[in-house]
Amino acid sequence: MGRVVVADADPATLGFSTAHSDRYVYSNYFVPVRLTFGGGETPILPFYVKQALIEAIRYGGLDGDRLPHLLKELGLYDLWKANEMDAATEALPGADSGMSYREPPARRQTLLGDQQAEFLAGLLQSDVGIAFLDRTRIRPVGFALGEHVYALALAPGEEAVLEQRTYTKRELTLEEQNESEQQTDVELTSALTTELQEGFERQKSLTDTWGLNASHTGQYTSPTGVWGTFNASHTIGFASSVTAASQETSRRAVKDSRTATSKVAARYRTQHRTDFKLVSETGTESSSKRTVRNPNRATPITLHYFKVLQRLELAHERYGARVCWAPTIKDPAFAFAQKIIGGRQRIRDNAVAALPPAPVKPERPPRGAPAAVETRVVYSPVVTLDKWGFTGDMSADYDVDVAFDAGWEWDGDIDTIRQNLTLITRRPPDAIAARVVGVPVVTEADGRPVLRVRVHVGARSWLAGPGADVQLAAGFRRTPTVVDQTADDAAYNALVAGYLTDLQEWQDRRDEALAAAETAGDEFEARLRAGFSPVNEMVSQIVETHFPASVRDEAWEIDFWHRVFDWERASFVAYPGWWSGGDARAPERDPGDFVNASWAKLYLPVRAGMELTALRWIFGKVVATSLAPQVEHELAAFVDELTTYRTGHLGTGDEMPELTTECQDVPERVYCLAKWTELMPTDGTHLEVVQGATTAADAVTAKEISDAEALRAALLDGEVQTNRLRTKAYDQMTEPADVDIRLGTPSGSGPAV
């Protein structure tokens, strides 16, 4: 037998109340901070800037004799002494003589001179700054009546079918996707067709990525992640304190956010269309069609439709402030490109090695039979590479000549040249590479025939790095004589025919293997690109450049990097390849793509609470020991100032909540910089009815209407009288009785009894 069980549900769980549905758009603002001795003008230099300054003096970038004058011109009289540059110069060993005092490459003369003071000022720019973590809160707070969109006049008693069609942002987004194929994630739910958050994020990304001002120009790419991009388009050279940096970014952040939201809201309101039209059919198959009717018999009405706009409250809030390291990297994709080139070459080499040996051309017998073809391999002279950049990098072409004797000719085998192309250097293989460009050409030099081979050499930046030389070899064969070419030896011709057949089969197999190798190379490159992380690539180059292997090959140091820096928030800005000249590495991609970038700046925030440890690491690469007392004092003062700023604006010095009781309620602590409102379009409309001032009734109709009003009044009065009699009869009844009382005058009956 069944049993009834009643769920004992708490009524409180069934109730609900209004709550804010906030959305957030994240952004970050970076301002460099110059840390100085004693709060003056003399900057504290990190160890890698000291090294770059010394190398610039040693190898021609700066004139050491003019350095005191240059420092005086910049107002940095005590920079050399305060940073103990004499001791640093003695500690830095000499460099390879192949890079020392080499004549700079020829360049166009200019009336500006060498501008060594400007070069020195750029070299001394601070890579350490403050990253302010901001967000814009988007909160729906109500609705507002928008512009008038349609008016429909209805005659008395008229009925019409009205179709409403709304053009939303969703349609525009799909059009943009079909045209540009740049947007990959399209939200198709109608509730988000005019979502401000999506457009605001895109506008902020464009503002952060393409914004140009007097301080930073040509900034092209910046990844958009969960926490937003870094905007470093500050209008000041540097800040001297956390407060000054906050004031600089606060006004700019509010201005940028408000400008972006105003642009997006105005664009959405412009793009949003609501159209009405009359249709002849009255079916109910479409929810966008509605039937409207004028209930009046003689008075016309006008229906006025207005847009309904959603009112949004936007608040720009600051929820964090972090020390941020922002080093620059030249040719950031160099190592990644070398991985791709090396991987493809290994795949090709393995495919060729797996082939059977190539058929050997038969030798011509002694006189009376075809003669053997004499071959030889000739090496070029050793060519010294001398087209180095200032930072020890290279991306240049060299023409290498291989001289050969008359009566000989090149055998046309370019693979022999590639296999015998040799770089003679003490640089590691992943720091320099060479390849044959184009097809070798036979020409003359110094009265002798030569085979001219163009070789492209690329090298990573290495200030005062070792030099390099290049040498190659090519195969040659003796030019056949007319007698040899016209010898008619049936046996030799048969051998040659068989050789050619075997050679063709081998070449077909080789071509198939190379085609398969190219396909495998494309797949290999696609896998590398799929797992490619620009941030990790740049960090590896920074470590390679500034931290030698002898001091970075311990597990504790790798763990230290991950504990000190907030990798989740790391971001970068890449600059187009045209700033460095030369051909684009990937011409089919944008010049500002990371693969083609000439320079990149990495923004690496420091985790809250690890500031002093990170600053010691950046300025002196020390962990267990301390820096000079004066430097330690200035770094500690900077960290204390940042802690004070966080405490005053965010409640705690490390951005973490203070937990003093069990299961404590933790309120959100942010600092609101500004508030404003925006209006966004919706798919809804509001209707207002206006009754006409004139009437369509003639005299007969007017008489009918007045008679109907009189009859209705009489009926209402009769009902009132009937209710009174019913009430009076009920009051006079004192005992039960069977009485039939009829009140009123029913239709078709006589007077009431």
C-alpha cells in the first residue's frame, strides 16, 4: 500500500530577492619607477644594465673619454661612483677580439651627430615599475525610455497585424566574422546580443594594443587573457614614487575606460535597429507578429512605440598594485624560428638517409668505349663574418666564391653545398645559423671562373660575443669534349640508358620522400605553434642573455622564478619588424606578429609579498645575501611605500584578507576611482496610446450612442433598486419560509408579482 510522503522544504529556500549581476572587464596599467640613491637623481642600476654600459664603452657604442661630459649633460654626475662601476668593470672579463673595435657598418650621414647622450639616456631607462591592476564593473541598474521608433494610426474599429523586427549586434558580429574571420567565439543567445562587456573588452584591447602617443609608438600586439592586457602608454618618462604613479594611471585609466564604454555604447545604439511594418496575413506562427485593434467605435487612436534602453552603472576600480619587471628582448622569436628550421632540416635529412644509395653512373671504358667522368670537390676560402649589429646580433647575406679551373663545370648539386656549409665559431648552435639562399651562379672574379653562393647568416644578440667565419664546398666535373659527347658506343649507351632509368626511379622515390618530409615538417611546425607561448619564449631568452648557465642551472633557482613572479598575469607587447629592417620571417603574417617582431617588452608582475626578494634578484641576482647597504635601504623604502599605498587603498599591505575569527565574512576590498552610466539598447519596446481629438460618428450614429448610454444608465439604476428591495426583504424575514420572490422585469414576462 502506498504512503504519502510530504517534503519538508524550508520556505526560505523558495524565496528570492533582487541581486546585482555584475560583469567585469580587466585591465592593467604600467608606469616605470626610477629608484635613486637618497631620493635624488642618481638611478640605481641593475647588474645587466651595468654590463651593457661597460660593453658599450668597450666596443664603440659610447666614447669612454666623453662619458663624464655625457653624464654631466644628463644631470647624473655621481652615477659612475654611486653604482661602483669601476669594480664592475674590473669584474667583467674581456671579450673575443673578433668583436672588439670592429669598424661599424657604413650608414647614411646625418646632421644629428652620434647622439650619444640620447643613447646613454635610453640605456639607463628603468625596467622596474608599478603595475596597477584595474577592472571596470558593469552593473545593470534599470531601464530608460529611448527614442521614438514608430507610430501607427488606427481608425475606429480597425484591426492590423504589426510585425516587429529587431536588428541586433548578433547579426553584425556574424557579418564581421564572415568578412574578416578574426572572431572565433560568437555568442548566439539573444540575452547577450548587445552585451557591453564583450564590446568593451574588444575596445579596450584595441586601445591597449594600437594606442599611440608621444612616449610609445608602433605598439602592435598584446595578448588578451583573463586578467587583461598591459597598457604602458604613459605620458611621463618615469615616476619617482608609488603615489605619483597611481595619480598618473588613475586619471588615464578612468579616461580610457569611459571613452571605450562611450564608444561601444554609442556604436551599439547606432547599430541597433527596430523596424515595424504592416502585413496582410494574421497567422500566429511568428512570435514577432502581433495583432492590434482600435476598440473605439467612433474615435481614432495612434499607437506610439519607443525603444526601451537598459541603464548600466560602470565603476572603474583598482584592486591591486604590484611591482613589475619589464625587460626588452630583441628579435624575440629567433630561438623559436631556429627550432622550426632545425626540426624541418632533421626531418628532411632523415628522409634522405632512409633512401637506398643513388645509382652510380657507369664509367666510360678506355679508348674505343665511353670514358669515365672525372669529378672533384672544391672548397671556398674561409670568409670572416663582419656584418654584426651593435648588440652582437646579425641578420645578413654573404656572397662566397668557390674558384675552379677552366675545363670544369659545376655539377648542379646544391645539396652538396648545403651539406658542406660550415660555421666556424665558439657560439652555440642555437645562437647562430646559416643557410644557402637561392641558386648558385657561375661568374668571374679576378680573371678566373667562380661559383658564387649566397649565404644568409642569423645570430642572436650577444654583446661582446665571439666572432664567426663561414666556409663551404661544391662539386665540379670535367667538361666533356665534343669527341666524348659524340662517341657512338652501343654498349656504353645501353649502360647509360639503364643508369638513367634507375636514376629516374631513385629520383622519384627521393621526391616522394621529400614531399612526405615537407608534410611532416608542416605538421611539426603546427605542433610547435600550437604549444607556443610567447611569454615563456621571451623569459628563456632573458635567462639566456642575463643569467649564464653557471648561475642558473640549479633546481632551487628555477623554483625561485616561479615563486617570485606571477606568471598567470604575465603579458607582452611586440613591435613590428620594420624597426630592425630586413625581410620578414613570416611574410604572410602581420608585421607586428610575434614571429616577425623586431623587439618585445615583457611585463612580469611580482607576487604580493615578494617585492623585496624580487628587487634583490633583479638588481643584483642575490637571494641569501644582501646588496650594498645604501641599495638595500632604497629598495626597502620603495617596498614600504608600496605597502602603505595598498593598506590605505586596499585595506591590507599584501592584498590578502586578514582572518581573525572562524568562518569570517570577507568583504571585497577595492578602491573605486570613478563612476558613470551608459545606456544600452534592448529588443524591447514601450507603447503609448494617444486618442484622437476628432470623431467619425454622424448624427444617426451619435443618436444611437446617446440612446445606448441612456439605456445603460437605466439598467444600472434598476439594478441598484433591485439590490435595495432584496436587502429590505431579507431584513424582514424572522423565520424560515418558502417564498418565491421575483424582482425586476425579465425579458418576455409581465409585471413582477
